[in-house]
Amino acid sequence: TPETMKNILILPGDYIGPEVMAEAVKVLEVFKAEGEPIAWSFGHLGGAAYEAEGHPYPPSTQQAARAADAILMGAVGGPKYDGLPRAVRPEQGILGIRKDLGLFANLRPALAYEALAAASPLKPELIAGLDVLIVRELTGDIYFGQPRGRRKTADGHDEGYDTMHYSVPEIERIAHVAFQAARKRRRRLCSVDKENVLETSRLWREVMIRVGRDYPDVELTHLYVDNAAMQLIKNPRQFDVIVTGNLFGDILSDEASQLAGSIGMLPSASLDANNKGLYEPIHGSAPDIAGQNKANPLAMILSVGMMFKYSFGRTDLADRIDAAVRKVLQDGKRTGDIAQPGEPVIGTQEMGAAVVDALRTSK
Ligand code: NAI
Ligand code: MG
């Protein structure tokens, strides 16, 4: 294999995972046919991995994931696996691969498609043109801080406690990811913290300002997290890139995802220090619609776009995928999750085929 060949590991996952992944593979096939140096192979993760190899993140997947240049993942989990012991449950597969590959930066765009304006809970005029990217630190903060546990207070009550902490290197590396992402976009970065109350946040802000000196072309601003939550609803278009810690990012990214409408539309990336990444839709395995050709494959297809942009530096291919998705929406193609009452509905495969058609004609 030549040095430039990009190797992609595909982990279809469970329930609708393989269905939406099949459509993403069709997109890869279009680019491969155009001569792009990409190759891919398949592996198991989650429930499918437990069934095939007895573990949700088996050694075969581990080896392939470490060797790959990027990973595409469908969702994992579902009722079939709910009775399994915790250690082999599908979610352990996701946590395992994130930890193993050091995927500390979670990127989640929230984008309002004009054709879907009616699907947003906000007024169309508030979200028209909305294009926000949330960069969430994924491996630190209060979720992993020690000590944590239960103890007795002096006056004999039970209490629970957790510890929030961030080290300078942890803040620096997420800062660089966020500034670089802003550079590929509209060059504005808003760092979200709770600096008025938390020592962790004071350090966070100091480091953001310091790292910002390396990116004089990016405008850095700061918001307290409570205000940021409010601003996302009040005037979401003021944002380009938002960077924040694990806890605040968990909440703000879910909030932002709803602005744009359907869960079936939103991709995500989880990156390591070298822009190796794992790309997946933000939705789950949707057992309620699995096996019926009903799932919206666009979040998975847009995840392929993010892979080209962030792992392979191919913004041109990412833009073509974005444009193809816009075109099929403009043409009125709708899976059930994004259809308004009375609109005709197409299936997973038909939506994938429509994107492929739009891509072929966009070369
Ligand atoms: P979900 O995201 O799978 O489904 C929520 C609702 O959205 C359902 O009504 C579903 O039909 C719909 N939906 C989701 N994706 C869709 C798509 N592409 N097209 C059309 N409709 C779509 O969340 P839920 O039901 O809470 O979880 C189901 C399973 O997925 C659980 O086992 C959960 O643990 C797992 N899950 C896995 C994730 C991952 O692998 N990253 C993330 C979230 C949940
Ligand atoms: Mg969450």
C-alpha cells in the first residue's frame, strides 16, 4: 500500500448501525471510483462483537483500530444485550475504544438545513443559517476525577462527592483542536467555563488565552456556562466554534443538537492528538425502527464528511458531501424522522442512493 493510502476501519455496530453504514460505504465507493486513495475493512464493536467474538471490544478490533487512519462507527447496543453483565455490555465497547485510542476531543456540529427549518423547535428566523461546532473535552473533568465516593459528614449524614480537575496539558490539547477547527471555519472561538466560581475554570481560561496567542487570526471570547446555555436558545447564530470541558460540553452539545431538528441528521467526531478519529452519528441504534429500511442515513454519511475534513485534510470532499445532502433535502427527499405531516417518505437505501446520485454529478 502506498504511503498516501488511507485505511478506514468500519464498525457497523447493532440494529440500524449496519443499515446506515451500508449507505456510508456507497459514498466511499463513489470517491474510490474517482481514484481517491482510500481503502476500508470491517470489524466488530458492541453487541455484534460480543456475539462474534465474546467481547464488545475484542482484540481483533483493537488491533485494527490502532492500525487504521480513521474509524467509522454505527451505533451500538439495544434490548438484545440489556441482560448482559456490565463488563461485556455494548457501551463498554465504545468506552474501551475511546480510552484505548486516546480520543479526547469530541466535535459535534449543529447545523440548520434550510429545507428542514420546520423541524426545529425554534422559530425559523432564529436558526436560519445556524452552523455551530461544539468541541467537548472527552476524557477529563469531573467524570473521571479522583477522589470520588461516599462518606459521612461531621454531623453523621451520608454524602456523595466528585472531583473536578483539568491539567494544563489536557486544556492545551483541546484548545489546539478547537482553534484549528475555528481556523477551518469562520475563525471565531467561544470558550465556555464557570470561571467566577471554579478554580478548574480559572485555569481553563488562562490556558485558552495563552494558547490563543498562537492563533492571532482566531477571535477568542469567553462565556459562563449558564449564559452560554441561554445564548444557544436566544441567539444561536452568534456562535462559530464553542470549546468546553466534559461536563458542560455534555449538556451544551445535547442542547445544541436539538436546535437543528432531527437526531438522524447530526454527525460527530472524536479525535486524538494526531487527528486520528472515530466518526459516528450522534444517534443510537434505534431498535424501534431497525430492519425496516426506515433509518435516516444522513448523520452517518455526514460523519464520513467529517472524517475527510478532520482526519484526511480533505475539506473539498467534505464540502461535496455537505452539498449533496443539501441537494437531496432541497429536492424534497425525506426519511420518516424529517418528514412533515403529508410529505412523502423514502427509505434508508433510497436516501443513500439519492446522495450518491448527487455526489456523482458534483465532481
Ligand atoms: P436512539 O438515538 O437510538 O433513538 C431515539 C429515537 O430516535 C428513536 O425513536 C429512534 O427511532 C430515533 N432515531 C435515532 N436515529 C435515527 C435515525 N438515524 N433515523 C431515524 N430515526 C432515528 O436512542 P435510544 O432509543 O435512547 O437508544 C437505543 C439504543 O442505542 C440503546 O441501546 C442505547 O444504549 C444505544 N445508544 C448508542 C449510542 C452509540 O452507540 N453511540 C448512542 C446513544 C444510544
Ligand atoms: Mg449526553
